[in-house]
Amino acid sequence: DKENNIWIGTQGGLTKLSFNSTNYSNPVFTNYYRTLDQKKPLSHNSVYDILIDIQDRIWVATRNGLNLFLDNNEFESWTEQNQFPNTVVYSIQDDEEGNLWLALMMVL
């Protein structure tokens, strides 16, 4: 992202790797994963894809929908229950106009 963070998706959630100095020493790992006590959690801990769009927003594709990382360490989520015909989002791409294109299980 614009702050030189590296975002990593795993089966255990989303991880941000950041550094405290310009020579990339002292790495700091921050993990984001779904727990029951969160107000706006990641929709699922299985992360399949991450996209940083032209506005530097971080989009996360998961086993249960699309997520937008918010500045307050919360997520806005779109899932089968409210927007999608399927829960699994495998891939995210954007185009020159800023539209998001999603690869869903059995649907594009």
C-alpha cells in the first residue's frame, strides 16, 4: 500500500506486515481475524485474494464474501445474505474506471 505495508492472506485471516524503519528492520505483524466479540469483523478467516485499489482501499476476498478494510480496524462486508448469489469470492480485480470485478464460485 502507499505506506509500504505488505498485506498477506492466509487460512487464518489477514496479516499486515509493516516496518518501523526505512531499512526494513524490525518487522511488525498485525493480524486481523474473525472473532465473535467484534462489531464489524472480517466475514471469514479464509482469505483468498487482496486488492489495493487506485484509492488505496484494501479489499479482501474470503470464503464468505467481499470485505473492505476500514481505517478503524473494522471491515465492511458483502456476503450471500445481502448482496451476492454465492458466498465464496476467489479473486478481485479492478479496471481503469475503478469498478471491481469478482470471481465467485460458479458465477462471474
